[in-house]
Amino acid sequence: MTMNDYLVVLENSDKTARCVMIGSHVQNDDGMGRGKSFPDPEKATSQPFRLRIKQYGDTDIFLRGSYEFCNGSKRRDTFMPYTNGGNYYNTWD
């Protein structure tokens, strides 16, 4: 199963970014691996939270840290910048 989480950066400092999770919309999830998910900034799904800004090499910038997930639990993850075109999505893997 391959599903994607998206966030929007509300503001950032040198070391942290204040973020909010947003929803997504999915196209062509037919179980054959052709599904794509796209961010939907109009669907905010969380309270703001902070992630650390990490830079690897000269240009690779990631956001990493813990945030509130299902039923008040915490989830630790790494977020990469979104590139247009949608991300692979398949609930049938």
C-alpha cells in the first residue's frame, strides 16, 4: 500500500518550519499501480506543528520530525518538496 501525506509550510526560521497537514485527491487508483495523488491545500487536516529543516548536500532540503497522527498518537516522518505531476499512489499493493 502506497499512500502519501502532504503539508504546507506556514512560516519558517533557519532551523524549523511551522506546518499544517493538508488533504489530497487521488486519480486512477485502480489497483494496477497507475494511481496518482495530488495535494489539496484547501483541506487542512491538522493543527499547526513544527518540523526541523534538514539539508543534505547543496540542494536537498527535507522536513523531519514528529506530528500528531490518528487518535492523538504521534508519527515521525520525513517530508520532501512536492514536484508537480502527482505521486505514485496504490491502495492495492
